[in-house]
Amino acid sequence: MRTFVYFSSTAKTSGKVLSGKNINLMSAGRMDIAIHVIINSFFLSHSIRNDVVLHLIFYGPPDPPKHIEMSIKPETNLSKKDVANLLKKILYKYKEGKKIEAVPGCYIEKKSFLEVIEELSKKNEIFIMDKNGENLRNIDIPKNSVFVIGDHLGLPKKELKRLKKISKKISVGPKVYFASHVVTLINNELDLRGF
């Protein structure tokens, strides 16, 4: 399995922002970025990846943090055209104090960014995506690896100090790419390596 963690400091933590006819995904805390990360994590031409686990951590209002964990099961109904509706359903199913399977393969709970990373670090190597990190193509990538990607504002500064102790900084190239493009480049590198 390949594992991605996407952190958004602004993505709204209520399904209400994704309801109605004229949804503005940018004003919903840049939910458009989260949607593109989901699409680029799971979708291939004419197929869906079932070897990915995606963790989305949203810190926007009204009730942060929210942790969404996604993977593909045979009964998962995932359509590229309806990712916003899927996120809406998942956010609406949140129950305080519980980890709920909102739809097959998709779970929601209240858990902080650092809690998610610390839990994943027990069994995986953690890589933080950073423009100044070592090039992805030049490093050894263990099978149990987690790739941490920030939104347009980056990763939370107060947690970065702790993260640096349990992770390695890597880069996909000399430019700053969209978060969803970073996912695609990592997926491509892992595909080339036969993971």
C-alpha cells in the first residue's frame, strides 16, 4: 500500500459547505484542492487504484480537526464527477467521539494532524514533501512509506518541529507544484519502481 497524508489548514469541517446548487469550492476552504488530491490519488485512465490509502486532515471551521481516511473496497462507489458529494456525505456522517465508516472504505473522526502522523510513524517511514528536500528519484523508498503533503499554505508550523524528528524531507523537483500534482508524481515514481 502507498499512503498519502494531505493537510489542509482551511478545508471546512462541515458537509453544509458542499450542499446546494452553486457550491464555491474555493470559498469552502479550498476544498477544490482536496478534491483534486483525491482524484489524483485514486484515479487512472479507465481504472481506480486499490493500492492507496489517503488521509485527509481538515483544520477549517466550524469544528476542526477532522480526519478522513479513504481506501478503495470492492463496494466503494467512487466517481470522479462526484467527489464533492462524497466528501459531503463523509463530513455529514461524523459522530463525536467515534471513528465512523461513512461510506465503504471511507472513515471520519476527530483527530489532529500530529496524532495521525505519530500513529502512522509506528509502522511506516514518514516523508514530508518539501521543495528543499532530497530528490525523490535518489532515495530508497521502503514499502511502508507515508508521503505528507500540505495545502497551498503548507504544513502547520508548530507541528513541523516535532515532525522533523520523525521524518525525512523529500522533493519531487525544483519547482513548487500543486498538491495534487505531487501525488501524481509520487504515484508515477512508485509505479516505475514496481511497487
